[in-house]
Amino acid sequence: MVKSIDIAKVAFLLVLFVSTTRAQSIFDVTKDGAKANGPDINAALMSTWKKACASAMPSKVLIPKGIFSLSPVTLEGPCKAPIEVQVQGTLKALSGATKTTEDGGWVTFQQIEGFTLSGGGIFDGQGGSSWGACGNDYCKQLPINMRFDFITNGLVQDVTSLNSKQFHVNVLGCKNFSFRRFTVTAPGDSKNTDGIHIGRSSGIEIIDSKIGTGDDCISIGGGAQNVSITKVTCGPGHGISVGSLGQYEKEEPVVGITVKGCTLTNTDNGMRIKTWPASYAGSASNMHFEDVTMVNVSNPIIIDQSYCPHNDCNAKLPSRVKINNVSFKNIRGTSATPVAVKLDCSSGSPCQGVELDNIDLKYIGKEGSITSECSNVRPKTIGVQSALACGSPTAAHTGKA
Ligand SMILES: *[C@@H]1O[C@H](CO)[C@@H](O)[C@H](O)[C@H]1NC(C)=O
Ligand SMILES: *[C@@H]1O[C@H](CO)[C@@H](O)[C@H](O)[C@H]1NC(C)=O
Ligand SMILES: *[C@@H]1O[C@H](CO)[C@@H](O)[C@H](O)[C@H]1NC(C)=O
Ligand SMILES: *[C@@H]1O[C@H](CO)[C@@H](O)[C@H](O)[C@H]1NC(C)=O
């Protein structure tokens, strides 16, 4: 008798525990005065966020269907429990406005542990009127659609970033943070609109996502460690880039980048590693690109250690960024220029441990035949036609996986 009561008690408590840990308190921004097709919802969103963030139970901030106008806002933790922001509707930035949050965002999420952004909604940066006026310095002052700063255990899924005025997404100081089914959309001629930029972060995953924009699809900066990019399609844009590195003193190394199962279409570059000449010392290592399809890509495989886009560097002094342990494996498709493989490594610190394995690229233009240009590197090549092998003898492919 006593025993069965105890069992019933335990079972009841267990059910209570499971249901409370799964439950989420929902905080609807329209309950705090936000109106679709109405004025700026900034104040409403801030007040909804504050309540949700103070909740001892996991909470959800809901932005329902509809179009909501929003001026720059910072949603800041730490929060008492995991928090989700579910955007079902469209958030619209003010068009032509250059105001940003303190750290340069339109919507900044920061200092949160246990964060989810979801809902199928759209962050519309309304960048159309800004890109034309974008010169070098002015660009950098424009708002970044979404900033994720110092977030641990985060997930962004089923969200679209549209027409950002500057970078679409900046990830800084994050740990264990994933993007799934994330979409970036902007025209190919929108300036400085990188899709996702990652710096000083570790355990970052981008999976099943679609990025079309005017600048890098994904760019990886100093201090990025353990980044995995899987099943992402890029184009238009400038492709997937590590760098540019070496511009800043004491830049943290880039270590552990995996790109797998991606397709790049009509992009300027496929997979690129770029470092400045006359640079500070730095390093980028353990970068592996595998099972990637190129469709009419101008520079499918490129290491560029004399990257100097505005010709304002001393290109005669070599880069001091050391590139080590890089592989390109099972890369197929078409190149829009004859130089399908370009490995321009630093004379001051030549690339080491570079491997080309099973490269099957075709040049689809009419200006000569496909070729490779390489300096200060002796890649190991397996199953690469001699024109693309950087002058190295190439071993036949063994057929091993
Ligand atoms: C990483 O973050 C996810 C949330 O996106 C969480 O479910 C998972 O437990 C975290 N992993 C670790 C090792 O903390
Ligand atoms: C790398 O990141 C993934 C998540 O993206 C995580 O599962 C894994 O444990 C991390 N590994 C290291 C060595 O940090
Ligand atoms: C090269 O990178 C891989 C994957 O990150 C790593 O497991 C391996 O140890 C690295 N090799 C060297 C020689 O650093
Ligand atoms: C291939 O790329 C080149 C250069 O970016 C572009 O001019 C051309 O229109 C593209 N061709 C196709 C078929 O998309």
C-alpha cells in the first residue's frame, strides 16, 4: 500500500517535471502593442524581450504573421532560461536609414546561453537604396541585418535574411551555434553584403542553407575554429572564403574548417583562402573542402596570399600568414575562366600540406584551355589531370573513398 502510493507520487512528479521542462512561456509582441502594418515595434519588442528573458521557465518571444516595421534593436541576455524568438512574419528595417545598434547591427542578439531563432519569417533590411552609395568606408557603417554576439548553444533555423544594407549575418564570440535551413537573398550587385561572416567563434555549423548575395557567401575570419559548412548552395556572390587574414595584429588562428556537399553557381570564387601581403603574422590550418560542385565559377579553387583589392598595400612584401593542412577532394563541375586552380602562396611562408584529390573541372569558355597557376606550394595530387596539378606529378586515383 505504502509502496504503491510512493510509486504514484514519483510517477506524478516525473510527469510534472517532464512537462514543465518541455513547456515554454509564450510572450506575444502584439500583446505589448506591436501592430502589423503599424509604426515601429522597437519599444514593444524590447518590453516583450525583457519579460521573456526574465522568465524562470524557457520562453518564447512570438512575432506573428504580418509585416512589422522595426528600427535597430539589441536583444540582450543573460536570460534566466533558454529563450526562443519565433518570427513568423516579416520584420522590415527603415529604408535608407543608416542608424545601427551600438555594435553596428540592425537586430543584435547578444550574451545569451540557450538561444533559438525560428519561425519561417523574414528579416528585410531594405538595402536597395544603400548599395549604390556604398564606398569603402561608408559600407562599413551600414547596419548588418543580424548580429549574434557571444551566444553559447544557439540555433537559427527556417529564417530568411533579405536585402541587408551590409553583411547579412555576423557571428562573433559564439560557441556551439548552428544555422539550418537558413536563406540569404540579395542581388548579385549588392555591395559588401556577405551572407554569413564568422569570427572568433567555435563549433559553428551551417547546414541545408541557401545563400545568394552580392559578396562572399560565407566568410571566415580570425579566431574561427571548428566550422562546418554542409549542403549549402551559394550563388550569386563571391563564394566561400577564409579571410582575408593578416590585416590585424594578434589575429587569432583559423583552425578546422570543413566544407562538404556544397554547390556554387555563377560565383566569382568557389573555395578561396585569402591573406594580405605585407601582413601581420597569422595562421590558417586544417581546412578541408570535399564533394563540392562548381557551376560556371570563375575561380573554383583559389589560395590568394597577395590579396589586395584596392591596391593600397605593399604587394612586394610577402604575407606572413602560414597556411597548412588544406585539402580539396572530389571537386567537380565547370570553371568560367581557364585558371581553374590557383594556389598563390606566400614566398615568405610557403603553404604546406596542400592536397588536391580527384579534381574534375572543365573550362566552358573559349580563351585557351584549362590550367593551374601555382607558386610557393607543392601540393600532393591524386587523380588530377596534369594541367591542374601545379606541375606536380599526379598519382592515379586509387578508388578508395
Ligand atoms: C549545442 O547547442 C544545442 C542548441 O542549439 C544544444 O541542443 C546542444 O545540447 C549543445 N551542445 C552542447 C555540447 O552543449
Ligand atoms: C565541433 O563542432 C561540432 C558542432 O558544430 C561539435 O559537435 C563538435 O564537438 C566540435 N568539436 C570540437 C573539437 O570542438
Ligand atoms: C589536418 O586536419 C585534420 C582535420 O582537421 C586533422 O585531423 C589532422 O590532424 C590535421 N593534420 C595535420 C598534419 O595537422
Ligand atoms: C558564366 O559566368 C560568367 C562570368 O561570371 C557570366 O558572364 C556568364 O553569363 C555565365 N554563364 C552562364 C551560362 O550563366
